[in-house]
Amino acid sequence: MDRHLLILAYHRVLATADPLRPGDITVEAFSRQMAVINRYFNALPLATAVGKLADGSLPRRAVCITFDDGYADNFTVALPVLQRYGLPACVFVASAYLDGGRMWNDSIVEALRVAPGESIDLESLDLGTYEVASAAQRYGAVNKVIKQLKYMSATDRSRSTAALAELVGKPLPDDLMLSSAQLRELHGAGIEIGAHTVSHPILKAIDSQSARREIVDSKQQ
């Protein structure tokens, strides 16, 4: 019988709702979803599921729970829920951001979160001017700035992100991503750990040698 493997791909699991991250699931919603998975599905470790998929022994309603990027709340918020229901999972880590790093898109979110005033002028960075009087306006500004930077070269994107943070002039959080100690504790708790490149580039947008280095170096780290 042909059986399918369902992969659930999460990123962050937030302790409370965040108006600048409306696409990220809260712990309450995550808990409800895991309760459904626990009751109605066969949750498998990813490596086990891949093997069973290959040899035709995959059970009905097979599912794997995965997390991308390596956010600290995978440990602080998601892990207790997974442990409550006895569910396996795999966390894919962008290795450059362990121990205090911050992904460029998160830098945009956090910079615009703390930007003072009711508007922000980014014309000096060729990024426009935005009203930020409300959370909805700040979220709109975040989306527009991220879209402009997403397909820049890594060098230009880093330069623009750093310039934006400097213009805002306020410290940004350095605890969004996992620490090495948290990563080891996740592994010790039975969570599988996978590589998710070093710096999370869009692989099809870089040359093959750079893509290979991103993949191989991440796995080695």
C-alpha cells in the first residue's frame, strides 16, 4: 500500500503572540497541534521515517516534526511541549548563528520594533520611508524592507542591515538563536539535530562552490 510521510516544518514557537511575527505559532497553538499529533498520528524521528519510507514499512499517518534555523525558543518553549507528549523532532541549525548570532531578517524585525518615533526615514539606505506609529505599520515596514533586501548579495544585504541597525541606534537582542549548550541539551533530550547551511543563503542564488561550502561546512560544524 502506498503510504505518505507528512513533514511539519516549524521555525519559531513563541511564548506569546508577537504583532511583528504574526506568522509564527504561539505555544498555545503549538500545544494544541501536538496534542492532535499525539492522539491521531504516528510521530517518528526523521531518520527512522526516511528509512521506513525507503523500505516500504512506513506506518499509516506517519509524521515528522521539524524546526528550521535554530531558534532558542525551540529549546525553551517547544521542547517542554514535545516532552509532555513524548514526541520526537528534528532541529535544523544554521550554524553561523549559534551563540549570540542573529539572522539578517531578524535584525530587520528587531530594528524596526525599537525604532523611535512615528515614522522612519530610510532613504539614505535606498529603502524608503515608513510610518511606524502602530504595530501594524511596523509589520508592514518589516515586510517591505525584507523584500527589498532578500535577493541582494550577502555582502550588500549585511551592509544594509548593519546600516539600518546603526541608524536606529538601539541595541538588538543577541539571544534569539540557540546557544551551543542549548543545542547539546536538545540532543541529550532525544531531539535530532540537522544542518541547515552556515549562513542561510538562498542556495539557488549563489554559485555551486559557495553552495557546497555552505552545506558541507554546516554539517562539519
